[in-house]
Amino acid sequence: MSVKWNKTDKTTGELTFDIPQADVKRGLDQAFRRVKNSLRVPGFRKGHVSRVIFDQYYGEESLYENALNIVLPDAYEAAIKEADIAAVGQPQILPVSMEKGKDWQMKATVTVQPEVKLGEYKGVEVPKQNTRVYAKDVDAKLKEEREKNAELVLKKSAAAKGDTVTIDYKGTVDGKAFDGGSADDYSLELGSNTFIPGFEDQLIGHKAGDDVDVVVTFPEDYGAKDLAGKEAHFATKIHEVKSKQLPKLDDEFAKDVDDSVDTLDDLKEKIKRDLKAKKEEAAQDEIEQAAIESAVANATIDDIPDAMIQEDINTQMNQYLGNMQRQGISPETYYKITNTTEDQLRSQFAKDAEERVKTNLVLEAIVKKEGIKATKEEIDKEIKDLASEYNMDEKTVRNTLTDDMLSHDINVRKAINIVADNAKQVSKSKTKKDEKKSDKK
């Protein structure tokens, strides 16, 4: 294949390439088979016209457009691969020559990725992360577990914040009942902020058997517009008041919380280990994010083509809506329950699209500079991991994702590791990155 690339500006150029006659012939044969069964030629039954008769009756040229549509995608992909360019978006391709019996010549106006000049990406400074687990952290977790295992005990005294009351209530606005405004035997924890602001506070200080006229005003931004900003009266009957009785902090409690421990001290040690692991994981995430941000800030990147921005937005939307569909929520249902539109979702993902594209460009540049290449074993493992994560069989994953796509993700993760693993944690209040930001102000 004859290929020529001529860059006309930083992110645009002309790609000229030939489609070999053998591929042209293949395309013509496929195009003929597609139209054969619909042909009507005098003296021949429908679908029984030979190629020779077709060419005599209609002319081979009548197949050119369909044949070009068949062979052009592969020819274009082969051309950009041979030219070694990172094309983005949809090219504008026009035929230069489509002579019978000769290679077809094409010219494409192609948008390419901007040039990236890497700056410092090894040894960048990031804020020092504290992964120490304090006694108060363990105590807070124990308190949380006690709250989860607390029992509700009937009390005769007045309800206090944190108590749970069982109530009947009937709400009215302007003397009329409204949808969702009443319930019987409803269990409500006072202070949980489950109800309209002010409702729960007005039950504090009342006992079982009391009737309370709760008066509240719906917030101006309340979901039901016909109720927003209006005053409501709730005739409320308190049936029961219960207080939380926390379990005793001892070895028996520890066994109830975690059957793998025998004593309270064992539970404390396990909680400490778990908290330590979580803090270390969170710290690594913070280091990665800060280090990558610095590497991107240190790089010089030409203007990013809009095609790359739109491609990123499309990818983010497809992934997001795909996750929704895996949970049984179609795009139409999602827009309905969130009271949003497709344009609003696009706008949401557009906010950080340029930064995401820059980050990916820098990471790809690091992959290239470091000579990172995914191995077959790594690709096979990636397929297994994806199949397990999305509950799919491995064959489906292989048919859905190409080795190039899988390699790209693996290589980018390796680049992230290089940047993060070589980052320097600093204790001072300002890193070099922060100082640069201050200098620009």
C-alpha cells in the first residue's frame, strides 16, 4: 500500500493512500452479492444474474460506491497504522482516482493527537500522607458497632433526641390532605433528619399517648412543587417511645461483632489493621492523583482538537449509562427518575473532559518514552479480571475488546505506577506544584 502523510498544522494533515486492486476486487464481489438477489434483468430469474451479465447490463461502475464503503474502513486503518499517526475523530475522505482495473487512490483530511513534550514526571513532590491509626479512630469504630447492635427499649419518660418513636400522622395543607402526607405505625428516629426540617424537633419532650399538632413549612426547593414553600399541619399520635440501649463493651460483644475474634482486645487489633489498610489505600490514591496532576502540569501540550474532547465525553457517557443498564436502568428511565436530559448529562461530563484528555495524553507519552508493553500473560489476566468483574464469560470479553484496547489500559496503569512510585512525599506545607500556582497569582 502506498501511503503519504503531510501535516498541514499542529493537529491536522492530509493522508493519501491507495486501495490495492485485489481489495477493490474483493469489495466489488461483495457489493455484487449484496444486490444480486434484488436485480431484475429481462430473461433471467430474480437472483440468478451472473456477474458478467450484470457488468454488461448495469456496468461495473454501478458497484463502486458500495464497494468503496466495504473496503475503505480497513484500508484507512491500515494507512494510518503505516503512517504511524494517532488519528482522532472522523476523517474527511475523498476519492482521487477510481479507475477500472487500477488501484484506487484516496485523500483524507485527518485530525491527529497534539504533540506532548514531557516535563518532570519522576520524583515529583506530593503532600505527605498520614496513615497512622489513632486510638480515637478505633474508639469511633467501636462506637459505630455498638450503635449498630443497640437494642430499642420502651421508655415512659419524654422522647429525647436519638430516641425512636412510633407514630401515626396525617398531614394537611390549607386544610386538605396530600399524597404521601399520612402513615400509621411509622417508626422515626428523632434527629435522623428523615422528615421535613422542624418535624422531629417538635416531638421531643412528648410521651407515649400524646397527641401533637406538628406545624412545619416545606422547603422552597421541595420536590413536589405544589407543596414547596407551604405551611403544613400534621396531626400526630405518639404510640411508643424507645431509647437505644448500647451493648456492654466486653468480650461477648466482640464475638457478636466478629466471630473470628475471641476477646475485645482481639477486635480492637483487627479494627486497627483494617483501618490501617484503608488509610494506606486512600493514601496511595491521593499520591497517585497528586503525582499525575503534577506530571500533567509539567508537560507541554499543543491545543487539543475538539474531536478528542467530544470522544472523551462520549466514552464517559457510554460507560456511565452502561453501568446504569447493568443495574436494570435504561437511559430513558435514568433521565426520567433524575429529571435530567441527555444534554445535561453531556454538559456534566464536559466540565473535566479537557483535563481527562490531557492526563491520558501525558500517560500515553510516558508509556512510549518508558517503552512499556503489555505481555500476553498480562492481557490474559486482564480478560479474566474483567470477566469476573462484569460477570461475563471470557470469550465474550475477548470478542468485545481487542488486544490493543486491553494493552492500552494495562500500559497506562503501568505508567501511573511509575509516576506514583517515584513521587516524593514532602512534609512542608507547600510542594513545588503549590509554589508554581502561587507564582502565577
